[in-house]
Amino acid sequence: MIPAAAPDNQAAVLVSLDIGTAAPEDAAEELLRLAESAGIRRHAAVRGRRQRPDPKFYAGSGKVAQIGAAVAALNAGWAIFNHELSPAQERNLEAELNCRVLDRTGLILEIFSQRAQTSEGKLQVELAQLERASTRLVRGWTHLERQRGGLGKTGGPGEKQIELDRRYIARRVRVLRDRLDVLRRQRRVQRRSRVRREVLSVSLVGYTNAGKSTLFNALAHAGAYAADQLFATLDTTTRRVWLPEAGNVAVSDTVGFIRDLPHGLVAAFRATLEETVHADLLLHLVDSASPVREQQAAEVDKVLQEIGAGDVPQLLVWNKADLSGLAPGAERDEYGRIRRVFVSARTGAGLAELRGAIAEAAQTRPARSPSPELISL
């Protein structure tokens, strides 16, 4: 008897169900890009429509059978759902499909774990993973088995008692939070120093793959990694930029946002996102070539509100003007204030107008003093 081939851990069945989705086609395309960012090289897509999620499988029994057939035909190691699954639904699907199952949050966490480069980024990803694992412990699991460490990797054997797992996670979470608190205090000291020196603080924000890192490199002559993929960079990077009209400006590149960004990730990355909360100006990058740019901009604004940065002054920067056919330059409102700037970070078109807009913001900003939060260590 010929043994069955091992599942291909670079192959996945991608499941997108239209349950009140505003733009199901775009959601399915985004799931594919997320899967490719996580290392999936072969895929099959299963689409469907439901009035409401099934309590047991999220998808209906007929759709689960269709997914199972696609898994078998592709010999896929993964079934990836573009939805949030409960722990019970995830377990039921794994038993029914005979493959590993990831929901949207698990997929984003997988990408973040691959992309984190700095010690702070790794701490934040581990914290999010542990907090998620703590809600998914069941009797009979091996020690932290659900944290498999990545696509194609398996967890090792260990303690099976759920109480030991919970205690271990609780202790590790406390350690991680303490370390992140130290890094948060260090950031406060750095911000206080910038305030005293009257350095304008500018943060780049936007939907993932809007071109933030490319623009950051163009403005700061930095060497930050940039690629045409979702969450190409994860860790915040800050560089000083000299503008003749405004002096020194501290420009920070931040992690990209995405639709339905898991709340656990937002909480875990709050230390990094504080750079956005305390910025003097946000450059809100919009992919002008995207057909859903308005929805993406709205998602970014929603996350900014969630982290407490909703009132920070924004300058809209419509990037990729070379792809959308827009003329580079600045657009002003009826009061003469710059409303948005059209640029191409890749070609450099419109960057002079953007630098001018930043300088204008620096010249018109009100004087500020260090807040008690920044002083208190």
C-alpha cells in the first residue's frame, strides 16, 4: 500500500463567505494577498453566501463538504477562513477537514510573527499570540500546541494539564507586559526630548500596502524594507528630516492598518502606536489606484479613533499618482489650507509639494509644552 503524501503546508484552501460583506470580491482578493504574504504558494478558493454563521462550522455542512473536497484535491495543509472563528468552530473544522484551520486573526498573527524584526516587535507579537492562545486552551492539548510557530511547523510535546498551561501563559504575559512598559517609558523620554527641542513629530499612517515605507525612504533617505505585499514592514522606524523652512522634523513609519484589524493586535501594539497618538501631524497615505480607497481610508480612521489618535491633525496624501493618472501636487480648500497632496513615492513626483505642506504645518502649529504623561516616568 502506497502511503498518502504529506499535506503541502504551502498550499491552502481560502474560504470567503459573504455574510453582510460590503465588497466580497475585494475581501476575497485581500485574503489571497494575506495568504501569499504568509508563505502560501498554491491555493484554491471557495466562495459562498450565508444569512448568518453556522454555530458549529461557521459555514454550512454543504459548504464544509466542498471545502473538504478542495483540500483533498489540492493536498492542502491549511484551510484559511476570511472570518473570525470561535475556538469550537476551529476545532470542529479541523476534525472535519483533516487539515489545519486558520481564521483571519490567526493569519494576520502568522504574518506579524514572520515580519517582526526588532525585540519590541517580537515581544508585541508574542504577547498577542499568548493572549489569543489563552482563550483556546482545551483539555488534551499539549503545552501551547496552538502556538505552532508558523505555517508548516508543529508544536512539541509537553504538559497536558490545562491549569499548567494557563499559569504558564499568565506568567509569560506579565513578563512581556513589564518589558513593553520599559520600552514605553523609553519612548516617553524620547518624545519629551523632541518636545523640548521643538521638533515637529510626523507619523505615516495608512492601509497596509499604501506605500508608507516607500514614501518614508523617499522623505528620509532611509533604507527601510519596502515591497508590494501586505504588512511588508512591522516595526516602527523614526528618522530625522531637515526641511529648510521648518528645521528638523522627526518622521516615523508605522505598521499598516487593515480591515477588521484584531483588537488583540491593536492592544499589543499600543506601545508602538503611541508614536501616532503623540504626533503633531499624521500623513494619512491613501492608495489612489485602489478601487476601494475610500473604504480603506475609513478603516484607517476607525483604528485611529480606537487608539486615541482621532483628533491628531491629518494631511491626506494620495500616493501612487503615477498609477491612477492623477496630477502630482497640492490641493487647497476654500480657506487656502492644503487639503491633500497627490504624490508618487516611487517616482518622486509631488514630493516637493509634500515637503512644503509639512513645513507649512510646522510653521502654523501652536506652541506646545510637555504633557504630564510625558514627564511622569
